[in-house]
Amino acid sequence: MTSKTPQNKGPKPGSKKQDPNQDDPGLFGALEPTSSHLGARLRGYFLTGLIIVGPVAITVYVVWWFINLIDGWVKPLIPEAYLPENYLPFTVPGVGLIVGILALMLIGALIANLFGRSIVSYGEMMLDRMPVVRGVYKLLKQIFTTVFSKTGTSFKRVGLIEFPRRGLFAVVFVSNEPPNEVKEKVGNGEELMTVFLPNAPNPTTGFVLFMPKKDVTLLDMSVEDGAKLVVSAGLVAPPQEALQKFAESTEADKPAPKRSPAS
């Protein structure tokens, strides 16, 4: 006689039920009104709607503002015979933006040959003779080359340094190698690293620091996640797996406590 083993169709002990809103608990979980009070529920619904609509509305506004800005610059340069408003009963936004992109492509193609490079070299030579203009032009050219050029460099890694005192850590972005003059005069035989310490929540301002490489703790998070962390003043954190891995590595690197000698 065989006995049938009862089948347990329920969830196993310790197993977690899959939550469809698990990917975004901060939106659908944290703001979900738990109180039965009507005012609390309406406030929760309002905040949830604000989080949904706010980023979309601001994004649409910024894109629309940028398109109108470029149209205002480029459209006066286009002959009226080529404007679509002359043939359509409504205004077509983005015509100036499209024409501007095509014009930049055409200029880039013309400068790619020897004749175009000669013209650019002659123009830079003329600008180099202007005392104030040459400084502004060289600075802007270096910034644009660094950000947009394929050969340009950008921030490589995200790290932590102890700032403004021991025991407090600040987010920094690792940039290029320090200049040779800095290595020779302040290096003292140590390997230096150039880092940028941004100010939160405005990362466009900060401090450029030349410091020993051993004093910089490199993180596994991407530069984009580090920028989000700074801009949001710590509210938008990277995935917790990366933070957990960093915490475990930090604990492993700590020296073992010294035992007091037996009396």
C-alpha cells in the first residue's frame, strides 16, 4: 500500500512573492496612501501624479524651448521661398533645427579636406592676434574638443576621497593625468591622480585636486550614476548591489584590530 505525499501548493517558507512594482518601489510603494483618511489619500494621489507628470512636462518644455531657440537663430537665415509656412496653413517647428544640423554636417565635410583646414588655420591665426578674443576662443575650443571629439577625454572613473576631514567621504571624478610640472614639484615620488570634486547639486562648479593615488578609493559605479548622485544631492543612488560590493570590499581591506598583550 503506497501512501500519497501531500502536495503543498502554497508558497514555500521564506520565499518572496514577486511584486509587479518591485522595479520601482519608490513610485508605487512609498507614495501609495496607507491611511483611510480622505485627505491623506488625496495627497498621496497628488504626489504620485506629480512624480509621473512632472519629469515628462519639464522634458517636453526643455525640448520645445531648445527647438524654438534654434529656429529663432536659423530661420531668419533661410530664404522665405524655402520655408514650409509659405505652403502650409500652419507653422512647422524644428525646421531651423534640421537645417542647422545639415549645415553643421556640411561644414564638417568641407573642413575635412586640405582646403577647409587651411581656412580654419587662417581664421585661428587671425583670432590669435586679438588679446581678449583669443583666450575665450581657446578655452571654448578646448572644452568642445574634450566633450565632443572622438579623441577627447572625459571623466574616467568615480571615486571617493576623505573630505573635508578624516572620516567623511566626498564623491570625485577621475580625469586626466596630472601635468608633468605638478608631478615633478609636488609628487615627492608618489603617483598622483587628478580628480574633480564637484559641488552638489551644481556639478559645474567644484575643485580640481592633485592628490596621491593611494588616497582615492575608486568605485565600480559609472560616471553617469556618480553624476546623478551629485545632482540629486544623494537622493538618486546607484543600484544597491554596487554599494553592497563596495561596502564588503571596504570591510575586507580594513586591518584586523590589534590584540592587547596578555598581562
